[in-house]
Amino acid sequence: MARPNVLFVVFDDLNDWEGSMFGHPQSITPNIDRLAAKGILFSNAHSAGTMCCPSRTSVITGLRPSRTGVYKNTDTPLDLYKSERTLNKHFKENGYFVAGAGKILHKFHYEENDWDEFADNYKDKSIVGKAENPEKRNITKVSGSLAWGPFSSPDSLTFDGKTVDWVRERINRNHDKPFFLACGIYRPHIPWFVPEKYFELHPLEEVNLPLIKENDLDDVPLSAKNIAYSTTNFGDDNDLHNTSVNSEHETIKKRDQWPDAVRAYLAAVSYADAQFGRLLDELENSQYADNTIVVLWSDHGWHLGEKEHWRKATLWEEVTRVPLIIYDPKNAAKDECEQAVSLIDIYPTLIELCGLPQIDKLEGESLVPLLIDPKAKKTSPAISSLTPSFHSIRDNRFRYTSYGNGEEELYDHETDPQEWINVADDIHYSAIKERLKTFIPKNATQPTKGIYNKLNQK
């Protein structure tokens, strides 16, 4: 029997604001939702890292940040990519045609010898770049790249549109061996610059703000407040000692821009979904439709004012919980799996589905048993890390977070899905807390310093 192909699709900063995930009632994501309807939606999936670099590093190596030492975007995984058997390298060395485009790894880095083809920059000067808006008058800026605004260029002349076209062309080739095609869709990463029609899908006067609780930070420890107040994703080490009011959140409130920002994120999500739809259409109309596994995931989520935060890099549900959908045309099951899983489970899952040699050092678990029976039980929780000391453990019901200094949080998702009530000091939850504590990584590797850190200091 022919080995299956793989279409590996990753979004950037996409939280649970999809129709199938019910993260926001006004999300418009028909294409992600139709993949979820015909595959297995892992609705309780979590990233191992809370920023682009650590999350993507963990997926491509199958190792947690506590093993790799990559916790922040300034930690450098380049030697790791060379020394470890990355996911794409494993497929290439086992007879697959391996190609990719767009953002698969942070800073668009890739090891040339580990891909048959890769594209991340396009010479066509008519393409609107990932951080560009040619119509400057439409730009609203809060700080740094936290900005948004529409433009009139069509999808075909956008960075993600070009990425999708590149992968679509590879789908339609006559392949003489199985393929592994990776497509990195950049949106909804900031800045939220997308074609105007996606803003028009979400009229400003109708936008619903996320559910929030006033003074939500009153029952979290100081380390958690430091995280909430961060506006640099800890690119500045002093950020972890920031106890001042979150400047971005206060600016957005003062300018009455909260609805505008939510609208812009919704528009960016709808745009990203539309690009994925073009890719999915191409596959479904191709000769490979019946023998191609589709894996869709996001590197991490994003706060839009919850916990007074407007970025990634936290250990709360808004960041760690991400969409993960696996569609295997050979698998008859079509359902939602509510078991807590991790993105590091993707690597061993694909190895098993495609019949590749096992790799013993991978830290994730194959999800094949859950693909066959989504109601099956998985006993190990998902682990997310922000520093060698800051870790969050998420099982089917609870989230426990430890900051390594006695400060901690515990949330019961059965009664508190928004994580508004920290019950870490409630004696009724003592046994739960002690059980989850056992999963905190021991002897976590210190941050991996290198060129990314040096670039950040310039």
C-alpha cells in the first residue's frame, strides 16, 4: 500500500476563535470548520511553548522547551535543528519529497539540506509583505507591531496568498514518491493588515468584546501579574520584573479601541481561513485527495484584553489552547476529542500514521489511539513552559501553574472555563494540586543563548 502524503499547515497566533472551537461567537472560519467536520478536532490541545520560536521548535523536534532550552523568541535553536532529527528531516530521509513555504520556523529559518524545496521570500515587488500596508492612511497603531488596518490589494497579491499558491502548485505535480508539504500561514500574527473585504465581514458596531472579569488579576501571584503586564514577549529580561500597569491595555481602553482591535483580529482570522480554504480546495480536487493526511495547528494563541493582556507569552488558556485538527482519509472517525493533548504529540502521530521508524527520545505521545476512538482516555496532561521555572499543567479539567518560587495558580475548567477564580489556596483542591505538581519538569534546561539573543541586543 502506498504511504500517505502529508499536508502540514501551521497558523501564527491563532487562538480558539474558530467556529468549531467556539472561542468567539462572531468568528467566520468556514474552511477550518469543514476540515474539523471531516477529521478529528482536538479541542483541548495546547502548545508546549508560548511564543513562536519555542512552540515551533518543540513541534519540529518533538521535544519540550524544558529539554531544548528554547523558551522565548530570543533563545536560539539553530544548533538544535542541525543536531536533532527534525520532523521534516525524518520524512526526507525516509523517502518523502519534502517541501515548504511561509513561516514554519521562527525567523523563517530552515536547514536547506533538510528540505527538497523551500520558499519564504518572494521577489515579486507587487506582493504586499507580511508586515506591510500600502495604504498608510488606514493604519492604526498602538505600539510596536500591534497595529491594524485594511488595504485594497487582492488575496493573490498578499504574502500568505503567495505562500498558498506555491504549495498549491506542489500539490498538483505528478509525484513519484509520497510528499510532505508544509504551509505556514502568517496571519493572524500582528500587524493585522488584511484586504478590506475581511474587515467588512465584521461590522465594527456589531463586534462583541471577549468575556472578561473586572480586576481579574487580583487573585493571581506577582509573577503572573508580571506576565500580564509584559509588552515585549520577554525579549527584555527585565520584563519579568515589570509591575507597572500594562501600557498597551491602558492605551487601547483610553482610546476606546478595544472593539476596533477585536474586529481587526477577527478580520485577520477570516483572511487566514480563506487562504487555507484555497489550499484545501486544491487538495480535495487533486489526484491525492484520498491519500493525504492533513494536520492543521497554530503555534499558540493570543490575548485580546483578557487578563489585561494583548499578546502571547502567558500560561493562561488564551495562549496555550490552540486549534489542532488531524484528518486521515483512511480513518472513518469524525468527531471531537476533548482529551488534553500537546502539539509535541504531532511528531509521533505522523510517524505512526506514515509507518516511519520510531524515534525513542520524542517526548510526545502518538494520538493514533484517539484518532481511532476520540473518546479513549489519555492520562498524561499537556505541559506548557515560559521559563525554566514557569510551567503550566493542563489536564482534561484543571490547569495548574507553578512559578518555581511558591507562587501558583489552579483553575477548575468545569466551573470556571474563563480561568477567573484561582483556587490554588483552596484546601478542597489540595489533592488535585499535588497530583498535577508531579508533572512539573525537573531539572529544566537553561535558556539556549546564541545569535537570536545577539540580534535582539543590537
